[in-house]
Amino acid sequence: QVQLQESGPGLVKPSQTLSLTCTVSGGSISSGSYYWSWIRQPAGKGLEWIGRIYTSGSTNYNPSLKSRVTISVDTSKNQFSLKLSSVTAADTAVYYCARGGVAPDYWGQGTLVTVSS
Amino acid sequence: QSALTQPASVSGSPGQSITISCTGTSSDVGGYNFVSWYQQHPGKAPKLLIYDVSYRPSGVSNRFSGSKSGNTASLTISGLQAEDEADYYCSSYTTSSTLVFGGGTKLTVL
């Protein structure tokens, strides 16, 4: 059974860079033809797709975040990561990592990231 | 990209059937058979219910079904149960090779 776990700082200061890592267990991140995705959800609001990466390194990003987002993968550690630069309070949300690019089927439990000074 | 349009809320009594709609455009819902539906209980991660418009992952109850007509996809839940009370989201692949979600629908079981 594939499991995903997000990790990273829960508090980030405005204008700084949010950095999260997703560790995949129960299977190799390189096996199968899977994309790996990041999705976020502000408190009380809906889901917002951030972007995805293929194990080859190919990425796709939400156009509204594209200028600030970088998703990378480290197959040796079975991890993929999210960096979001120049954060503001509007980036405060629960951040989820998930397996799959079109229909994410396995999700992490989510991690709350608060942007505040 | 604009979020797909879902009703903010729907309700039904136990045993009844309800349908949640998800309206997009020809650049997303209408252009691809890559519509998915998710169920989210409070404080939990979303759970995939339906993918590729109408396919259920292993372990998902056959009370959940999906369909699509033109630019609108639908999720039907039959034999409504108390445990179905949750938020439901649709998503679709887009012509820009991105994914877009709907705004979410809160289902209340009366």
C-alpha cells in the first residue's frame, strides 16, 4: 500500500519561500507511469491544484502560481518536493501531496502551512 | 484557469439518490474523459471516488457513479447513507495540461 507523508515548516514568513517534501513509502517513486502532485486547500475553502511532476522531471504548473512554483523529484530518496516563493498570507493552507497527475488516488494526510510574521 | 462550477450544497434523506453537477468548458470537462470525483470528510484528505468520468477505484462502493454530457459531469450517490455526508469535489484535465478542481459541494444527509 502506497503511503505519502508531507513534511516541512508549519510557519513561513511573508516574502520567504515555502518548502515542503513528500516522502513516498510502500513503493518506488520511479516504478509505474505516475505523476506526483501537490494540491492545497485554504481553511474552509476548496481544493487548488498546484502542479505535478513525472519521474523524468517533466513538470506542469497551475498558471496562477507558475512564476513562484518549483516541483522537483529525488528518486534516490523516494521523495518529491515543492517550493513556493514570495509567499503571502493568501498562501496559508493545508498542503497535500498525492500520487497521480489526472486523478490522484493516494494522498498524504496534509500539512498546514501558515504564512505569518 | 477558472474553477469548475459545482452547487454549493445538496441534501437528501437516507436511502434517496442525489446528483451533484460539475460544469466546465470545452477546454476541460467537455474536451476530455478525464473527470474525477473526490469525497472529503472534515479534517481528512480527499478520497478518490470516480476517475475517467465513470470508473470506480477498487474498494469504492457501487452506490457512487459518474457520467458526463457535454461540458457537464455528474456524480450520483444512490441509497444515501449518513456516512456519505461530506464535501465532494470534481476535477478535470485541461487543454493546458493542467488539472482544475470544482469549488466543492457540501452534502447534507437529512
